Amino acid sequence: MRLGNLHRALLALLLPALLATGCVSEPGAGSTDGASGDEIRVGVLHSLSGTMAISEVTVRDAELLAVEELNAAGGVLGKKLVPVVEDGASDWPTFAEKAQKLISQDRVAAVFGGWTSASRKAMLPVFERNKALLWYPVQYEGLESSPYIFYTGATTNQQIVPALDYLASQGKKRMFLVGSDYVFPRTANKIIKAYAAAKGIEVLGEEYTPLGHTEYSTLVNKISDARPDAVFNTLNGDSNVAFFKQLRGSGITAGTTPVVSVSVAEEEVRGIGPENIAGHLVAWNYYQTTRTPANESFVKAFKAKYGADKVTSDPMEAGYNAVKLWAEAVKKAGTAEVEAVRQASGGIALDAPEGRTTIHGDNQHVAKTARIGVVQPDGQIREVWASDGPIEPDPYLKGYDWASGLS
Amino acid sequence: MAALANQLPIGLSIAAVLLLIALGLTFTFGQMGVVNMAHGEFIMVGAYTAYLLQGAVGGQSLLVALPVAFAVAGLLGLLLEWSLIRRFYGRPLDTLLLTWGVSLVLQQLARDVFGAPNVQVTAPAWLVGGVDVLGVRLPHNRVFITALAALCVLGVGLYLAKLPQGRRMRAVVQNRELAACSGIATGRVDRSTFLLGSGLAGVAGVALTLVGPVGPGLGTFYIVDAFLVVVAGGLGRLRGAVLAALALGFLNGYLEFWTDASLAKVLVFVAVIAFLQIRPQGMVALRGRSLG
């Protein structure tokens, strides 16, 4: 066999990819209200293909449901919402490119999109340069507050810190950290280590695996060897399936060593197999089982639109909320124009499926209730602990002494 | 230290997974020079076959799924060879792009049919849990995969050594022109090779449902490792694939134990590149007289 040919072939395959990453779209005209006649266009930008499609498709579905509900109720300011859906293709430069397209070509009033922090970081300069709005619906690592992004998922003090508090209250003193190798897990673990150092919790190990990694036997062996009280899991995407399947045969059980996951929701539990993860803990702000009137109708509407076998999850709910919160801000501002919406957004509240959630005017995050849940054998998540009401967002953890060295 | 001893069976089981995913590729790539980027998607087809059979058969569906997945993935491979690849022989660059395209089409097809989220294949009860042997923990599913890989190697070895079809396949691997001159219908051998190679990918897919995600992206996680094993082992050589899988499995297991997963991956790649500089033909070279 002619290896020379193979090398040339591989090069030919890689070249277009390299060229594509070098492409940067031209900045378009300034801000816009996306309105033309009796319509307001909004952008929906998630990965519909590639490794992140597994998660992001469901968020798109929830956002489109919210748009549909708003239209059924007469639209916003009497205008019909027209969603423009684009595919970020699990590729961060593509997210930036498509965001630019939505802003300058489709002239949308707002974009709802992104999942990974890498995609958000790629889109951030595009939105700031064009003075356009991004609504980002996923829990993330904090330490960010762009004037042109609204964060409807949890920041660290609404998810990771409460989860650590919960573990500490359960007497878990020795922890093992497992994460995917990119910005969210590394930043999250930095925060966890600062917390642990201040509260006398021992961190026995900190391990990262590449995104899409599927071989966890060595890592599981390291965990068994370290004998921690709990494992803090910031793995993302398909790796969670491999991790939990391989953890199960190792003799580590939820009873002695619970794994706390912050990126595993109802949808992921189905892919992992409930029997492989039952008994382990997750930390979110919303579960399909959360008992609020708004959630009852959300779950019902979602199943009616997409099928009775579908589940709802935290990022889906946050995406759904993002659309509803934006609509409320537009109504208050009396226009979909970006700066007016930003001005009007502070204090906007919504009785969301997760309970009452309010936009914080300064950092453009939302107040959310933290919830710790246990995965059930049927794939649903049962809440075992919730914070006393919504926690104010604190993306830079300014209210926590132990976090002073982080930001 | 117990953990260090634990790494021995882990290295072996990583090797078993690598071997299963690479076994089929070593023939399609080795014999026909087809850089089959869609090999990973045949693995995916096997995994989804296991998923579908679980609904139809229930409890012990995994055992039923092994032969069925072999047939389904094999026939799909046959179809691909017959409809497209045979028109592209001798053009490795074109087959690479062609099969890359086929792999994207199959991924999207899976996404449309089964949905983007992962699906779940429930392991039968006897594959859950593990057993302690001399203080070393052996998960049942890993033991099963290792046994399955050994069985596949044994089967393929017997096929190549004892059956006339297998001997014809070896003849074509060693010297296509001479084999054709001796009256071997190389076109038919190519088709049966593709059937076998793709079928083995299907079997690997069923096994991987025990340890990994089952979704449209499944193939993309394993395709690079599969090529790594084939290239390091030597093209079209069963013994080479086995040796390379074992070497990479243990290397991966111990390097990850001493460092971390990302670094181990880098080191393994570096090791393979360095090895190929010294021995471009791979561990087990094909002895032939052709100049190619």
C-alpha cells in the first residue's frame, strides 16, 4: 500500500477545515429590531449536527415551542414571531459565522442559542461588535458578564456551589474531580478546589478526558484506588454514557460513592441507561418532576408537540424561559430594539416551570432556585434538596470570601 | 499496588475493544487499499441493530444481536462496495472522500431515524457487575468483550488459513495481479472481503453498546483508533492487528494511569508516529515481490 497517497489524502481532507477556521465574516450593519411589517424575526442557533446535536436539538425544540406559544397568544406587540433556525454544527467558528449571518442578513431581533462555553466564547465578540442580543440557555462556569448576552442557565453560585454545600452537609470530606478537557470543567474545578481548600475538603484527584472520550476503565480504576466519598463529574456529552456504563462494573456504588453530575439531565439519563446511573446525584435548577403549575403545562405542551416519549430537562427549560423573558422585556420596552430591550430587562420576572425567575439588571443573569436530585430507576430525577427560594446570580462569586482569588 | 495490577486486565480490555473495531478495517483497508471512513458507521449500524433487537427480542437480545448485526452491517458494506467503491479502486484519495461522504450520510440518516439523542441498550443481567480475582476487579462486560475479540480473531484466523475463500483472500492481499492471473475472481473476493470487514464492524458495534454511547456519532469516536491499529499493525495482517491492538491497549492503559487521558492519547500518537518512522510497513510486514 502506498502510504504517500494516504498522507496526501489526509492532507486534502484537513485543508478545507483549516481554511474554514480562518474565515471571518464581515461585520454587518449595527443593531436592529428585526421587525418588518407585522413580523419580528428571532434567531435560533444550536448544533443540529455533530457531537453536540444530542443535547442542543432538544433546546431548539423547547425554544420553538415557546415561540409557537407566544404566537398563539397573539404574538409580541401584536407582531408574529418568525424563527430563523441555523445549525452551529458543533463547530465553534461556525457558531460565530452563523451568528453574524443571523444578525446582518436576517436582521433578527435576538438570537437564542449555544450550549458549550466554547460556542458562547466564539459568539461573544460577534454580538458585542454588532450590538446584538444573545440569549444563552445553559448552566456555565461563570466569570463572565457581557452586556449583549443574557444568561438564563445557572452560574456557579446557583448550581456548583449549592451542590458542594449539599455534599458537605452529607459529610463528604474526600472528593475526586472528573471532567472533560475544556473551559467549563477546568474553570468549574478551579472553583471547586478553592471551595474545598476553604472548607477542609480533600481533593484526591483531578482528571480530564478529551471531549468524546469513551475509554474510562483506567479512570475508574484510579477512582477505586483513591476511595473518595464522592465524585464531582463535569464530563460533557457522550462521554457520560461511557463513564457511567464502565463505572457500574467496577464495584463503586451510589450508596458509598455518589457521583454528582452537573451536565447530566433527563435527556442524558436516557442515553446512559437509567439502571447505570440510578442513585447518583445531579445538580440543576429544574427537573421534569418539579412541581409548579407552569411546569405542568410546559411538560404537557412539549409532549403534545414532540411526542409522549420525550422528556424535558433544565437547559430546555432555560431555553424556553429565555424566549419568554425576552418577549416580556420587549413588551415592557414597547419595541424589539436591542438597547431598549436591555434597558427594560432588569427586574423582569417570569413564573417559569422551575418557579419564579427574575432577570438581574446589572449582570443579565437570572435568579434561580438550586435543586439537588437523585436519578430514579425510571429515568426521572427526584428532588432531594432545594435552596430557600431563588438565589441571586453572582457570576464572579463576589459574595464568597473563599473565591476572592478566582476572578 | 492493587491499582497497578488492575491496569493489566484493563490494558487487555482496551486492546480487545481496539481489536474489535480494527479487525474488519484491516482487511478492507489492507486488501483493497480503500480508506474506508464509513467503517465507524458500520459499527454504529451494529449498535443500532442491538438497540432494535432489544425491543423485538428482549432479555437476551445481545447474543441474538451479534450474528444479526454481522449480517446487517455486512450486507450494507456489500451494498456500498457494489454500488460505489468498486468504481473507485486504485484511487485512494477519491475513496477517502467518497466514504467520508457516505459516513456523513449514514450519520444523518441515523439522526433522522433514531433521533439525535443517544439511545439505551440494556445489558443482560449476567453482564452487569464484576468479579474479584486475586484482588483484581474484572467487570463482566469487559471479560465478555475480551472473549468476543478473541473469538473473532480465532474465527478470522481459521477462515484465512483453512477455507478456500480465505486462502483466495490472502492471495489477493499478497499480489492482486498474480492472483487474477491464477484465475481468482478478484472482484468476487473483494466483495466477500467487504462483507466480512463490515460484518465484523457490526459485531464490534454490538459489543460497544456495553461500554459506550449509542448514538449517531458513535462511529466518529472509534474510527481514528481503528486506523491507528491497522497502520501500526501492518496492512491486511491479522497478526499485525492483534499485536498492534495489544501494544496500544497496554500503552494506553499504563500511560493514562501514570499521566492523564489527554496526555496519554498524545503520547500514544507520538509513539505510533515514531514507530512508523522506523518501520513504515508496520509491525508485521507483508512479504511480497511487488514493487508497490
